[in-house]
Amino acid sequence: MAQLRLDKILASTGRWSRKEVKGLVKEGRVWIDGVPAARGDLKCDPEQNELRVDGAVLSYRPHVYVMLHKPSGILSATEDRRQETVLDLLPPELQKRGLFPVGRLDKDTEGLLLLTDDGPLGHWLLSPKHHVDKVYYVRTAGTLTEEDCAAFAAGLLLEDGFLCLPARLERLSEQEGLVTLHEGKFHQVKRMLASREKPVLYLKRLSMGPLRLDEGLERGKWRYLSEEETAALRRLLP
Ligand code: URA
């Protein structure tokens, strides 16, 4: 990995502000390969050199990938003056890392949300050019029929004239189904089902591309992606 400035590496963990980092270095509390660092602008490779702060090894992640089980009632945004956002569900050190949600779920939608500070990967996943599959579990007020499935497969025309890409609706019971989309427009699942006069009562995202919501992750909880999950996402990139 490239050589990076020590102060930038420390600040990027989100555990200390730039000012605090300066203080740590000045007080001789930051060590590189067993030697106290003389200055914050020293360059080192966090994957090759051993960095310690107050004796504890610093674990450095060049990028952070977080899976959140978004609960209902929370905004998929990075900040809002009045309402709680998905970032408020993360610990302070992660809140400071500049993570953003990869795609938005409506306030009342639950399920899989990826947050990252990896701009290129996030933007690739969000780009309408790439048609990353998203699977949603849905419960509707009306009965789902074979005709609804056929209409989804043909490509629905929404009220505002938007023509959806062909999508998959799989019936699980009379009023429950799985919807697979290859695009992600605003309120898309709700609008698609509204066009079939089947209002959505409950919506939960189960997967996005190769990433599946961890069944063991309770609503409102988060975890880092595993190496396999991160690698599966990276394999999507050209
Ligand atoms: N479609 C919707 O209607 N809402 C969501 O939150 C996601 C997909």
C-alpha cells in the first residue's frame, strides 16, 4: 500500500480529531515500528509498519464497509436537523469517517443498507448503468395474482409515465411476495405495486447484488462486512 502521512492515518480512524492527533504525536504516544514518531507528517505504510498509540496496536482500515439492518422510522441520510438518520445508529468513531448510505430506503422501509466511505465502489453500485439486483420482501393490502407477476415481468408503466425495467414478482402467499428489481427509482416498489392497486403495507430489503442481509443482525444493529462480502462487491467492479 502507498505511504501515507501518519497524522492522516490516525485521523482517518475517526478516533481522534486532527488536533488530538497532533497532541498524541507531540506527547510521544504514537510509535512506528517500536520508535516514537517525531512528527505527524512522517510517511508510513499502515499495512507494513506497526503503528501503536499508547502501546496498543492500531488497526487500520483503508475503507470501511458496514452492513446495517435499517429499522423503520429512520432516515437514510447522513444528517438531518430534526430526525434520526442511519448514521446515528453507528458509534462515534464511525460517524466521523464520512460514511454514506449506498442507496436510500424509505423512512418506513427496513432491511439491508450498506454504508461505506469507498466512493468509487458506492457510486458504481448506485449507477443506473449497472443494474445491480435488489430483492425486497413485501406485504400488500391486496391479493397478489399471476397477472401482477406477468405485469412486473413485462415492465410496468407507472402513473407518471416512467416505464420500469422488467422485474420479478414471486408470490409467497396471497399478500406476501419477493420483488427483484434491476434499478432503483424513488419509492419504486411501492409505486409499482400501487400501479397494480396493491398498496404496500410493509417493505424490507433482503439483498443488493451479492450482499444478503445477515439474518442474525437485529433491527438497528450493524456489523462490518466480512472479507468475503467485501471481495464479492469488489468483483463487480471492472
Ligand atoms: N422501493 C420503495 O418503494 N421503497 C424503498 O425504500 C425501496 C424500494
